[in-house]
Amino acid sequence: MYKIIFHNHQRIYEIYANSVSMSDLFGFIDVSNLVFAEAGQLLVDVAEEKLRAEFQGVEHSLIPMQAIIRIDQVAERGTARISELGQQGNIMTFPGVPTPRRD
């Protein structure tokens, strides 16, 4: 199982998936088999339910490599969540490859 942390629209997403691989589409990471808490659990985490609703019906999610902050292989699932970018400290995207100037 993998914990994937990435940023999207000024938010930090932390999700769990059973499969992470390079996509056939250049520059993207393929994340599939997302894992969420069991629907019948006694305690309901609002943030995780929001993520479950956002990714409902998604088989594969292609995440740009520039958006990936970290990918960890973990023994057990933690809590999936979304947080605002300012709550995580100083997170910046890795600069892209500079394009040569044409004069």
C-alpha cells in the first residue's frame, strides 16, 4: 500500500492506494485502487468522506509528476485527508525544465 501526497488547487491531498506506477502518458503518475475507510465504521471522518466523494467511480487517477510531494510505501492505511496549502508550511513545486530562448 502507498501513501501519496500531492498538491492540487492550493490544497494538499493525502491519499492511499494499492497501486502506483508510471503512466503511459509522459509526466504523469498512475494511481489506482484507492483505499478509504470502511463505510460501516462507527467514527466518520468528514475529510475522508469528502475525498471518497471526490474520487467516487475513479479507477485510475493520473497525477502530474510536478504535483507529487511524496510517495511512501506503508504497512497500513492511515487517514486520507485534504488540507489547505498554508497549513503544511513552505511547499513549492519543483521548477520545470527551462526552455531554450529562440532569438
